[in-house]
Amino acid sequence: MGLRGPLNRRDFRRLMIGQITSSLGDWMGTLALMYFVLELSGSTTAVGGVLVLRLLPYAVGAPVAARIVTRWRRRSVMMKSDLIRVGMAVLLPVLPWLWWVYFWAFAIEVVGLVFLPARDAAIPYLISGPGRGRKRRDGQEHDTGTLELANGITMATSYGMIPVGAGVFGLLLWASNSLGWEGHWRYVLVFWLNAATYLVSYFFIRSIPDLGPGAGEPLTTREGRRQGRFIDGLRLEVVRGILPGVAVIALGLGALFSLGVVFVRNVLDAGPIGFGTLVALFGVGAVTGLLIVRRGRWNLMAQVRTATAVQGIVIAAMGLIASTAWAFVGAVLFGASATAALVGGITYLQEGLDGYLRNLALTAFHAVLRFGLALAALGAGATADLLKSWDVSPFGLRPSQLVLALSGLLVFIGTFLIRGPRGHPPPRLEEVRPK
């Protein structure tokens, strides 16, 4: 069963169309936010504050998100989240005050943290129907590979919109300039279009009759109301086993996110075209990783461990070798391994838990991933700047090279912390062959 398998399911297809649209708006809004803040402040440090805005919600908003996603049905949570973000995106550019922009940008991220775990917890329901594990609506069993493919498609709807969002943002900015709009009004059109994409997502979700939990997946129980806290999600044995992997994956992604431009420009001497090629090859690698896990035959925990270890080795090698050719090859390998690890981790939690526990676990997953990504990006950039100011270059490595190499080593070491629950073998990834 290929891509058409999950996409043949009408409700899953509707959800993906809504997610593609809102993700396009998200990336347009992110770029507009960076330019808007730079225009308001004239400070690159203030632009760096945009990254902090993406970090703080996951540090302070995760407990609130955990309470919400374990109390209400997923469809209701997602629809209300979209409507709330419509209003926030409309208000954000109205006043050209930095604190005003920061406040609404922060609030949008907090609501996004509520939306994401509800969406991911609904994927197995859309693919299989009510119930836990592999049971479908017709009583038959689905394969884990189909669920992984659905998760990969869901991930692609977000990160695949980065170049498209950048292109649309540039086009809208050009149109605003052509119309003679000046100051902050040049960005109003972008943010209001972002608001419209949330509204499109709302109507597509509204057209889906149900997103679970089903009759076999209790939304919450009396015990669940006592345990519907974010800290309780972190205590789940299945979650504790996978979160170290999520954390080290975030470390690798954050380091490359922070140092990629500097590494390509100062170490590889490749320029903007080389950086664009590197980003494109990450996308090629992501598709490759999805195809690999689709056709593989191993358990999900082994998949996460192996893919994370490969990611660490690739990052360290990119820093140590500093070759343009290897960087391009490494970009493909990195994209493939990161996709395999993240998709495997999400699928592992979806198959290992149901009902409100699945919602709670996926809240922890997204909080650790997003918080770790931002923290690693800040830490890697600050460390490279510090080494540069100290004029430190051990083994002849430039600061960005050294930080990348050390980040890769830490990612590889972190794979030894990933483990499955004792006495419970992880779900197996089944090979699917056409009948």
C-alpha cells in the first residue's frame, strides 16, 4: 500500500488539506514576524527573541495543554484552537508596538501546543477507527507501516511548506510595496492571510464527524482526572523510554538550524546557492527516510535508536570533514534519519497508548521536541560565538565545525538512553506486500 492508502481515507485527507493550508500560513507568519520585529526594533537581538518566543510556550504552556487535551474531545480542541488563532493572527499586526507583537506571537504558540497533540492522537483513529492498537472499524487489523506513513504525511504537511511559505511571503511583500503600503501595514496582509488559513483548517476539521477517542478509548476517567497533568505524562514508562531520543534529535536539529548558514558560508564557502541546495537535500532525505521506514521490518524502538545514532554520526562527520560534497550527502542522510526517528517515536506512542493517555504522551513529545530544538539552537549559536571570541580552534577546527562535531557526539551518546518498557516489547513495524 503506497501513499494512496492513508489518503484514500476521506477524513484523513480532509485533515491533511487543512494542515497543508494552515502550515503554509504558519511559515508565512514566521517569516513576516522576523521581518516585522526587525523593522520595529532595528535589532538583530530582538529578532533572536522570536526564537525565544517559540521556546517559552513549551516551557510554561505544556501543563495547561496537558489539562486541555485530556478533558475534551480532540475535534473540539482542534476547532477551538483554530478559531482562537484566527483572532490572534488578526490582532498581532494591528499595533506597531514590540511588546504587543511579542505577546500575540507567544499566545499563538501556546495554542499551537494544544492543537498538535490532539491532531497526532487523532491519526490512529482516522486510519484505524475506534479502539486501541491495530484494530480497524471493520474489525480487521491495520499494519504499523500504514500508521507510520500517515505520520510521515502529517509531518510533510508542516515542513514541506517552508519553501512555499517563503515564496508566498516574498510575493505578498512585493505586492504590498507595489501598492505603496508603508511601515507595519506591509505585513498586515501576510498576518491576515495567515489568519484565513487557520479558518480554512477549522472548516475542514469541522467536516470530519469524529476524531476520537472512540468507545474503546476512554477520554478520561476519575483516575485520569487526577493524572491528567503534564508531569504525569512524563512519568509514563512508554514516554520515559522515548523522550531521551526526542531530546537528542532536537539537539541535532537545533545545532544545524543555528549553525547551518554560518557553516555553509564560512567553512564550506558555498554561499546562498549552496545553502539553498543543502536545505533542498534535507527535504530529499526526509522523503527517503519515509520510504525506508515504510519498507523496513524492525521494531519501532530499534528504528528510533538506529536512526538517532545515524543522525549523530552524520552531524559529527559534517563538522569534522567540512567538505561540500560530504555536506550534501550528509544532508540527505540527516533528513532521512531525523524523519525515521521522529515518525517512529510518534507511532510508538500512538500504538502503545490510547485515550487520554495518548493525548498526554503526545503533549510531552511535542513539548520536549520544540523546547529542546529552540534551546539547542540558542546553545549552539552562543557556544560558537563564545569560541570565536576566545579565538579557540582545537585541531584547526573553526567554532561552527567544533560545535557541530560535539553536538553529533552528544546525539550519538544519547541513543544509549533510549529504551523500551521492561517486559513489554515495542510494537513491530510490519512489511506490507500487495496481495
